[in-house]
Amino acid sequence: MRKNIFLPVAILFFLLLCTLFSCKKTAQISTKIVFDSIVIKDQIPLLETDATTLPFADVKISFTY
């Protein structure tokens, strides 16, 4: 009967020690959330002539992650 209780108690004690030591390691790691963004602004001419007075499509793409 004593051997049947020893093994689960030993496993539980081992898991408890592992979780205590892992908490110290993760507490030192920074958990800040840093956002970065990519913005693309471009003017696409609607006609294939090189004049700047012609109509154009103003395209703005913004991606934040």
C-alpha cells in the first residue's frame, strides 16, 4: 500500500518543483506588445500619358501588426 502512494506523490512533487522554477525564468522575459505598421501611398495615373494634370487614383494601404 505504501508503494502505491509513493509514486503519485513523487510525481506531484516533481511537477510542483518544475513549475516553480519555470515561473522564475518567464518572469524575466519582457511581455510588452509592440506594434509596427507599413503604409504605402501611391498615385496611379488613370491614363498612360506622363502629364501630371491628368486624373489619377490615390491609393493608401495601411497594415498594422
